[in-house]
Amino acid sequence: GRDAETRAFVGRRLAEIWEQRERDVTKAEETYRYVLGIAPGDKDALEALDRIYTEHGAHEALAEVLRQRLRAAEASSAGKSEQVELAYRLGQVYEHELLRPAQAIQTYTHILDKLDAEHAESVHSLADIYTREQQWPELFGAFERELAVAGGDSAKSDVYAKMARLASDHLGQKDKALGLWTKVLDLRGEDPEALN
């Protein structure tokens, strides 16, 4: 009720003073966390913790705060673009800072399946992870998604060429590769690699 609102308000003001005037990040963090204890999903506290953890490279804590911000954004029916931005940042933290490819894959897939089927950055990130992890069938699926976001014949033919090489080199599907090289020829004309 009112009492909790007042405590949260005072907590936010106090945390700002710790952070900005006193330059005491530890006390600021503690106080923002106190605010979240009273008012879970508090936008200001979550944004402040996001900023603090980003600046100080506290990746584990940052991932947790991004998950909370994402939940709050979904609950408040925030715009899709805000949700995509938060989820993509979370995926990047999993992929590059915490080195948890499985969770990164889950996050990027969530973006593409639930928020924005044509989010190019998520598509490319998925392809990167599958390549590093040598998950060839999944990589083929990522290339299929890439086709959907590829603009123009040249970009499309590049993706078909990647799919063809993958089919013949790693999936042992020579017939499929032939079909894909034919698509490359249709788009590129007399392409030496495709003819070969």
C-alpha cells in the first residue's frame, strides 16, 4: 500500500544520492536491491542496476537484471522493440560474457519465435554459435532463417551458397547441395564456384 510506495520512493532517492553524490556504488546497489524487495519490477531500480552492472562488468548480476527487466516489460505490455532490445542484450551477455551458448540460443530463438521473426542480429548470432559449436543441422536451420532476412539477390545467393557447402561438406547431402547450387546459379548467373 501507501507505506510500501513511500519506502520505495525514499529508497530510490537514497540510492541516487549514494550513486551520484557519494559515488558509493556498493551502497547504491544495496539500496536499489532493497527497493526491488519492496517493489519487484520497479523500472527505475532495474534500469539503475542495469547501468551499474554494465559499467562494472558484473555479467552474472547483469543477466539476472536483464531477465527481470524483460519480465517487467512483458508484464507492462511494453512495445515489442523494447523487449527485443532487452532480450538481445541478454543473449549477448550469455554468448560473449558468460559463455553459455545453450542459454544464448534459447534467448535468440525466443526473440525470433515470439517477438520479431526477422530480427537479423539474432539470426546472425545463432548462425555464429551453431558454427562454433559445430551443430550442423541447426546451422542449416539458421541459414533458412537468414534467407528470410537477406535483402536482394546477391545476399540471398550468398546464403544459398553457404547452405550448399554445409549440405555437401557436413551433412552428406549431395543431392540437396546440387539443388541449392542451382539456386545460386539462378541468382548469380555463371558463377564459377556454383558451376564447379
